[in-house]
Amino acid sequence: MIAHFHYIVAPGTIFALFGGIYYWFPKATGRVMNEFWGKVHFWPSLICMNVIFLPMFLQGMLGMHRRWYDGGQGWTFAQDTVWGQTGFQWNVWISAAAWIMGLAQIPFIINFFWSIKLGKKVNHNPWEATTLEWTAPSPPPHGNFTTAPVAYRGPYEYSVPGRKRDFTMQNDPIRESERAALAAAHTHEPASVQ
């Protein structure tokens, strides 16, 4: 089968890489990448990624092997079709989508370099994340933190009873109202929230 490996590894790796760049860009630069151009980059990339790799499943169903030097053009199954295309005709779709996907990376490259100097400035925690690295200034100074951070809670404190915001940073001390709300949550009794 041609697609079993490629459909998992390539999209998973590529989209994780882009996701990481978009996520960490504000921490590294103090600016956020343009959201409109991010969408212009994302949608063609997603569509083309599927047009590249989905037909490989169809080629595999036709019996094509990925390690034959000619893909099996000399074999009888080369004339078999799925969805009206032979396995080799699907290569035309795959190649066209690959070229378009390559072109779809141009908005990302422009957005990346444009945003370094002209992107919208953001605070040190634009995603409202809870982990300690988002307490450091953006971009971080030498040594990352201006003062050593202290963690009072776990890294995934969302919707904490007794808190008005949906997220709570690791370095926010635990309040008495939180202790009461947490105790009440464990005993199923109502607690007063300050």
C-alpha cells in the first residue's frame, strides 16, 4: 500500500510544525502572525495535503507498489481503474496538488517575515495559556525569565472553581476562596465565591 505511511507521517509532521510556529511565534518575537494570511496558508495546504495522499490509497487498492521503479506500469493491473482513473492517472492529480501545495507555502513565508517587523504586538500570553513559559516577557531576555517563576499549581488549570477567568496561570497563588470551592466540589456542597 502506498498511502499507509505517507498519509500519517507527512501531514502529521508538517501540520505539527506549522502549528508550533504559529503558536510560539508571539513568544519568540512579541508579535503575532497575521490571522487572515494564516487562513490563506492553512486551507489550501489542508485541501492539497488530502488531494496528494488520499489518491495513494486508491493506487494501493489497484495494486500499485511504491518500491517498483516504474510503479508497475508493465503489469496488467495498470489498466484497472478506481473512480474512473488508473493508478497512473492519479499521479497527475497528486503531482498537481503537490505543486499547488508548494505555492500555498508562499503566504506563510511572507506572513512569517512580515510579522517579525510589522505584526501586531501582543502581551506576553496572547493564547491565555497556563504554563510558566508564558509568564516570561515576549521576546524573552537572556535566561528567559526576569525573576525565577514559582509554580503553585499544575499546568492545566482551566475552569478552576472560585476563579472568574477560564484559565489560571501556574504562578497564581491558590486563594482561600479556591480552597473552599475545591473542598465543596469534593464534598458536593455549595461554596461561596468571592
